[in-house]
Amino acid sequence: MVDFADKKDSQCTEAIVGQTIENLKENEIEVEEVLADTGYSSGESLRYLEKQNIEAYIPHHGAYKPEKEGFTYNKDTDCYICSQGIKLDFSGLAHDKRQGTGAFRYRSKAADCKNCPLRETCVNKAGYKSITVTVDRDYYEGAEKRINTRKGKCMMRGEQKRLSLYGER
């Protein structure tokens, strides 16, 4: 499929994969996996592929940071803990200007950061720490986990044929 160069690759994923699905249906072949480079990495692409029940092997792009330096995410309580033990609770949705998507916002309480030794370099003018994380975090993490499996590493190196010879799926 050919497209204009006025879009990012990731904005073409749905059209490319959708057309491929339609073309292969004629021969009763289903698309189960997609391997692509970082140009196709976006929450939109990963979300679309998951809805189509397609496993995506797409490394995340440089703008997505799986870890927030100095912070640990607690999935059970949906909060971040800073290196000084201060809790940043979920505080709502925000718009992530860098990625042009929605983001979860987490923030500390100003009172908790008042006496922090890192205060000068950490908190904002209002006196609290705020971080944002893309709403597509789970999609990126799922793709990252798949890439880091033996199968994913082989696929990323172009060794898909070797895997199929051994019967792995």
C-alpha cells in the first residue's frame, strides 16, 4: 500500500492492516501478528491492533518512556511513589502536548513536598510534583513485553522462519 508522505507511519497502520485483512480474507487467511518498526508505534496503532486481536511486535518510540526516573508505579493503588517516599495520586486526565494524546496526571500534595530535600529541582511553582503518563501505557507495555520474549527478540532480528521450524507460535 502506498500513501502520501504527509503522515506519520503510525497514522497509516489502520489503513494498511485493514486493507491487508480484507485482501487475505479472500483466501481465508487471518492476520494474527504484525511486526513493524518504531515508526508505527503509537497508542492509536497498538489500540487498533489489539481490537483486531492482532499481536503487535512494535518497539516503542523515543517519546514514550516506560519508567519515570525517580518514581515507582504501584499498579494496585494507581499511584507513583517518589524516591523520598512521597505518594503522587491520580488526579485526573490531561492532554499530553508532546504526543498529542490523553494522559493520566499524578500529583503530590504541596504539604508533602514542603520539606523535601529535592524540592528545588522537583516541584513546580505551586509547590507540588506532577507527572503525566499516556493513557495508552498498557498498550505500550503489552507490546514491550511481547518484544522482550524469546519469540519477540527473534522476530525483531528477522528470524521468524527459525521459530516456525521449531513449531513455536
